[in-house]
Amino acid sequence: MKKSLLTLALCSFAFGLGFGLNNIAFSDVQASKVAYVNVGKLLGASKVLKSAEEAKAKQTQDMLKWYDTASADIRKQSTPAGKQALIKKYEAQLTQKKKNIRDNYAKKVSQVDKQLDTVISQKAKAMGYDLVFRKDSLLYGGTDITASVLPLVK
């Protein structure tokens, strides 16, 4: 009987101690300052992204002109074997051109993404924010810091 009472007393003491320490740990937590940015607006202001889109459009137009020339060259071939050889050659070139356009654009987008991450995090830290969300991923709360970040976007 004494043994079970002692066990009960120790368990109660351990529970009380754990509950008290847990309560102390949670009482020191402060609310985080939350901000959000309109990434679409920031991307629209990016000169690097605009130039990448213009370069992609120009490269696509050049590729279409090249395609017309290649098609005419294939039509000029008189033998089926010659046509097939040219088709394979031009398909390989077309695939490479598409890959180059896609890779160049992806490289520029990656640069813009890194730059935006850096600019947003620096500005948010300077303004004392702990968390920054995209505007479209935040349902409620937070402060819009898009206007503060916008002048820093290149």
C-alpha cells in the first residue's frame, strides 16, 4: 500500500513538474510579424524577366524563319532517301534550337527568382518581419510589403 502511494506521489510530482516547465516554455513565445508580397507585380517590374521574354520571342521568330527555310530545302530534294536524311538533320537541329531557347529562358527566370528572394528577405528583415508569404497563398492577416520591395527589383 505504501509502495503504491509512493509511486502515485512520484508520478503526480513528475506530471506537475513537466506541466509547469511546459507552461513556462510556451509563455515566452511571442507572436510573429507576418508580411506578404505580390510576386506577380514584382515579376512584372523585373527588367531582366522582360528582356528574357523579348529574347525568347525573338529566338522563336528566328526559329520559325529557319523552319521555313528548312522546309523549302526538304521540298527541293528529289529522292526520298535525301528527304529523309534532311528531315533527320533538321529535326535534330530543331530539337537543339528549342532546348537552347528553353534553357536560356530558364536561366534568366532562375536569376530573377534568386534576386527576388534576396531582395524580399533583406527588406523583410530590415522591416522586422519574421515570415513573408506570397499574396496568393495567404488567406488572412499580414502586411503587404510589395510597395516597399518594388523599387529594389531590377
